[in-house]
Amino acid sequence: MSQKKAIAAPFTKGINFTNWLEYKRADLIDPDYYTKQDFMNAKKLGCDCIRLPIHFEEICEGIADYTIPESIFSILDKVAAWAEELELYVIFDFHNATHADSQTSAEVENLLTPLWTQIADRYKNASKYLIYELMNEPHGIEVPLWNEIIGRVFKVVRSIDPNHYIIAGGADWNSFAAMKTLPDFQDDKVIYTFHFYDPHTFTHQGASWCHMERVIHIPFPYDAARMPALPENPTEEEKQKFAAYPEQGTVERVEEFFDQYVAFSQERQAPVFCGEFGCFAPFADHEDRVNWYTIVTNLLEERGIARTSWDYYGGFGPFSMDRFKLRAAGQEFKLSFPEDLDMDIVKALGLNCDLK
């Protein structure tokens, strides 16, 4: 029996260009951190989409009416031109603080509305390859309240810009459970998004922003013989993660998630999109990481679900961890394409390995 497929998005696969427009004031952002060549390189890899996280909350902090600085718009204008020229979809993603101790304000609408009003007005007649993602991973906000907010923000954007696709994600960190409760926008250019990082104990091992600095060298799939010992004087959170991992860390558990995304897409008659998936590399076994990416990529491809992996130059990305660790240790250099790519990861992500 053939695998049921999701409603197709306008793009199929891509990558997140992180650490450019995130967590900095406008005056501290390097306008050339990513260049046209980076976008061209992504296309060589077989990407037809780039998700661009933009931390507007930090960029516009202290600015009256959350007015987006012209220096930021000049970057986005440049990216929009590249998208058109390269025929490469680019998602303007309203990114936000997502460390373990953060939460989305119940007043976030007061930020989203003026910002998206500016963006929609500026780009309403721009390249068809631009896509708007209203907010990344809302969390710590009541699900019904978030659904009301995103419903209103969606209407504001659509009233200004009838042309571009809009991506909508649910609360609880863009979980599928919350996505199912989102409004049915009844719009022929809406895409519903979710993120996939299961099992979290494997994919985020060693991640300081999740309080997992001591949860490292976790195998996938679970293998009792390869499991590290509990950290000394473990926290309750560490105890829980180790106790749950034998059940959570199986291939079968990962596989069971994916048919529900297709069912939702068919029910809503709208595309679904995995905006983030990935495994933090510095403390993960390379073969385990390749295996996890291969499994998840195949599950998404078999079901026709569009995807953008997290991330590119960062610790989840397709570049060699040997080079990444040198840079993280303070040796400042830009990773080289294609020389510094980890071709095992590139292949596992379903990307192009023939880069001659």
C-alpha cells in the first residue's frame, strides 16, 4: 500500500540560516555574515528553501512603535532580491527567546501586530519566493490565548498582503498537539508548522540552554550497554530524562509520530511543514547522528512533508564538528564550502552530495 502524503507546500527541503539576525541589537548585526554565495551554496546542496530566523524582539527593543531599523530592512531587501534571482524560497521567521527559562508574553500581540504590519506592507508586492512565519515556538502562553492572537495577526497580515504564503505554528514550542488546535484559517496560502526534536534527550544532549550540560554521550537508538552513567548528584530533571529514555529512544517511537502530520494536512487541506529538526553534534556519536537524520528525513520525504533542518553554520549543522569545535574554542574563521562539509550528514539530510 502506498504511503499517504501531505498536501504539498511550494517548497520541499531546506535549511535554517541561523546566528545572523538573532539575539542582537540592530547595530551589532553584521550585514554580510551570510552572503549571496551562501544562498547559492544552499541551492547547490539541493535546497529550495531557506528559513531565516529574525529576532525582531531584540532588534526593536527600546524603539518607539517597534519600528524596524532601515539597516535591517536593507538586509531583508537584499535577501528578497536573492530569493527572486535564485528562485529560492526564503522564510522570514519571527524568532524569539527559546531557552528553557523563557516564555512568551501574554502581551505578545502588541509586538507581533506592528512588526508584521511593517513587513507585510513593505513586501506585499515583492518576490513570490518570500514567505512569512508569524512566530517561532510560542511557549509558556495558554494555548487558547495563543490561538486567538495568531488568528488576529494572521488576518492583519492577510488584509495587507494577499499574495504571500503565511506559516502558522501552535503553542507549546510548535508542538503537534497545539498545532491541531490552531484556527482553520480557510486560506489557500497558509502552511501549518511543527518542529521535531524527538527524542529530546538525544537531540539536545549537552545543550546548555536546556540545562543538559551533563546529559551527554547518549546513544540512538537506546542501547543499555552504551548508556552513560547518571551525572554525579543528579538533578530531578536529569533523573527523569535517564529514566524515560529506554522508552523514548527507540526508532519505533520516532516513526509513530509522522502519519498524524499527514492526517492533519489532509483534514485541513493545507500543507504542513517541519520548520526545525536536528541533533546537537558536539556530544553525539557521529554514526548515531547520521542514523537519526536518515530516519527522520526519510519519514518526512515518504510523506511529502516539507522541511528545513536546524541549522547551517551552527552546532546542529552539516559541517564537520572538528572544524566547528575549533571555531567554538575561539578560532575565528568561516567554515568553508564544500571542503568543511560532513558529507555523511549531507547525505542523511537528503541533500546533494555531488558538489563538483
